[in-house]
Amino acid sequence: MLLGAGGEAPLEPWITRSWQRCLAAGLSPGQRVVFEPITGPTLRHLAEESHALVHAARPVLEQLTRAIAGMRYFAMLTNARGVVIDVQGAVDRQDPRTRLIGRVGVDLSEAAVGTTAIGTALNELAPVWLHRGEHFCDDNGAYSCAGAPLFDPEGHCVGMLDLTGVDVPERPELRHLVARSARAMEDALLLQRPHSLRLRLNWPGSPLGGDNDGLVLLDADGYLLGSNSTARQLIPTPLQPPGTRMHCSDVLALPWAQLFDAAARHHPAPLDLPLWSGLRLHALAQRPSAAAPTPLRATEAALIHQAVQDARGNVAQAARALGISRATVYRKLGRH
């Protein structure tokens, strides 16, 4: 049986599985780990494809970094491949161990750097806490990290949220915080979708309006547009052929127009929601609130600002990393 750091206790099964995957991929614990970021057009493409997730996650990231401000941990958001798409918090730019990983475009997947909270959360699709010595590669032994996967409104993994510290006290309770924050990001990603009706769901007796609600979005004809992880647990949906849409009446045992009638009331109240399974939930039907999307140029500007910061103010170096001209960098930064 594999033992943890110091040999005191057996490793968690998910750590053992990660180490086995690393060995199968040809990685060695003693090999040098290189944190190389992507650059140029590939980095710009990363910003474009990650825009919706970064925009949805940013407010939660900012709240999260305030919560951990005194702990010397920082937050990273990755895509489903383990490539960093956003970094927030106290990244010590003088310490290469934090500076090298805390950059947009760095590949921190299990295949690239061995066992970490990032790669393990993406492979296991569950929240994790990883102690220093539980990392597969010796070069990563100074890190302590918590991670949780992120799922889109269809239930597909689209990335993960990570909290990392270097030579810091162990804080396994961060696994709960990172999982809670990941669910908040999923809700924000879901609510970015245009919709005609929003259903907040929970078991009878549980309050509605909090972070534990299931969320389901419907279009004007009652078809499902997406849901959060909690809703998918409350209302398991049957498998659908690719390209087909599911109507809410396939899972809800009531005339679907009643949901829109309830939302139209001046003071919407929770309603009883029977399921075809025989279970009953209670729900709050709400019309969407208007919110202007953040333009893509805001994401581009943030990417340029970080590139300049990573280059320690060297605009020419930042421009080379991004594959754009110095004039473009100056223009985006508003410098003259």
C-alpha cells in the first residue's frame, strides 16, 4: 500500500490513481518540471474561447481572494485541459515557484506537471485537497492546493478552480471553500444564457433564494436551456439523442404554463412542483433580469495587463509573448 508524506498514513485512493496515471504517462518523480506558457496567437485564442467562463467567474474570484487574503494562497482558473485562464490574489512575483505557475497560458495538467489539485480535480471530477508530499513530482513538493471542477449548463466539465500556496500552513478546509466557490461560478455561467424563465428549486422545507438552490432555465416555449449541478441532482433527466431538446413537461408533472403564470404575479411565491417520479419539490419561478455582457475587449485588455505584469513592465517582451506589436500594447494600455 502506498503511504503518504512521511509514511504516516495510506494515500487517498484518488491520489494513488493519479500517481498511477503519471507513471503510465512516462513521468518520473525526480524529473524537472517546466512551467511553460503558450504565447502569440494560441494565447489570444485561449482568451477568446475562455471569455464566457472568465467573465462569469471573475466576481466570485474577487470575493474568494478577499476571503483568503491573509493566508498567502492565491486563486487560479483553468480550462478543461488544465491551462490557466485567470489568476487572482497574492501571487508573489519575487518567488519563481509562484511566478511561474501564476500566469495565464501555463499548462498545469496532470500530463504536463504530474499530480496536482488541478489535474486531479479534472480527472476525478470531484473536489480535492493535496498536501505537499502528495504531489507526484518532487519539484512540486512546496505547494499546497485545493481544487474543484467546474461544469457547464449541460453538465460537461469546462475547467476547474484552484487555490494554491507555497510553503504555507496546511488548510484542508479550503476544499469546502473552493467547492462552494466553484458552484457559484457555475451558477453565474448558467445565468449568462438568455432565457425566458428561471426556476429556483429545493426540497420542501428548505429556503429558496440561497446558494443551495437548484437552477433551471427555460425558453418561452418551456424547453430546457440548462441547469446547475444541484438541479441535475434534484431532477435527473433522461438521456436525449444528440441534437434534440427536452421540454420541462418531460420531467415536471404539471401544466408548464403555470410556471410562467406564477412568475408573472406581482409578488411571486413558492409553488409546489411535482415530478413524474412521484417526488415533490418547491420552486420559485422568476423572470430574468437584464444584464449587459462584458465585451470581449475587456478580456483582451486584462490579458495584456497580465502579460506586461509578467514581463515586469517590459512592453516589448509582453508584445512578443502575445504575438502583437508594441504599439498595440501601448494603445490597449491607454499609454502615449
